Amino acid sequence: MSNEQFNLLDKDVLTTGEVAKICNVASRTVSKWFDSGQLKGYRIPGSKDRRIPVGNLLTFMREHQIPMDGLMSGRPRVLICDQDEGVIDTLTSVLAEQTNFDIHTCDSLFAAGMECERFRPHVMLYELGVSDDDGRQLCSMIRGNEELQVTRIIAMSSRITDGQTTQLMQCGFDGVLRKPFTVRQVIEAVESAHAVVY
């Protein structure tokens, strides 16, 4: 994963793919911003490739309140959504010690929606509620938002059968973690989901 990281200070100009990574959106979204004139840049002569100067990107991000965190380090942004404070506290402290993830937390479907808009996570760990509908609702909300196309969603639960795992993947989840899980399993799940984005 470290070879995917780059320091913005080393570059003067970015490709649409790099801008997509930094803003956590799909490349086609960056192309739309560029083509509509919202994001200033230029095309390489004789090619369709677009280039965006770093200064223009920073201005655009400030104007559109796109999170700047993780900008210089390329750190994976991880959102943990669980109603159990103990789980959130444990995961947050262990992941902070053992990884360079940028971690935010929340405890409800509504809060998850708000955090997704603001934080634009690369990976979301979502505890399935009592009702499976929450998970379906979450997936359709994220999959239906063009700004969140690169967000990967991993379901967490202690009550998942193999059949339910298949159903969850069909609903739009990208992975499933069965509780109790080890920290290593969580880290690997986040890293492999984050790698898929890039």
C-alpha cells in the first residue's frame, strides 16, 4: 500500500486519477468537474489527458469543502460505525497504534450518512443492526451517491451465516467480518478493500 502513497509537495501537476484519489471520488467525477470548468487545468496537446495544477486543486477543495485530511500522506480514511462504544474504542485505539489509517467513528445509520458526506471514507466498517434493512439502506445510499463511488463497505456482525454473507455481497457490501475478529483481520480487510479502490 505504501507505494500507492505520494506526497503532494513532490508534484506541481496532477492527473485526474490522482485528483480522484485525493478527493475520494471516481475519475469520471473529476473529468466532469474539469469539463464543466469548476476545476481549472489544461489538456496535454494532441491528447485527451487532463492535468490539474496542485494550486488549482487546493483552491477547488477549499471552495467545495472537500476534506483536506490525508492530503499529504495518502492515508486510508476509515469510518467505523457501531452502536457498541466498547468496540469503537478498542478498534480506534488499536488501529491508531498499528496503522496510519485516518479514523472517524459514528454510532447510527443517520450519523454514518452525515459522516460519509463530510469525511468521504475509503473504507467503512459497518456493524449490522438488528434489522438487515439498515445495511441495505446504507449500501443503496452510498452506491447512489456519485461522490462516494470509491467507498468500500465492510459489514461486521457476530450473527452472519454463509448464506447471509452471499446476500450481503449481493446488496452491495464489499466484504464481511465475523465477530469476534482479530485486529489483523480488520487491518487486512481494510487494506485489501482500499487496494481495490486504486
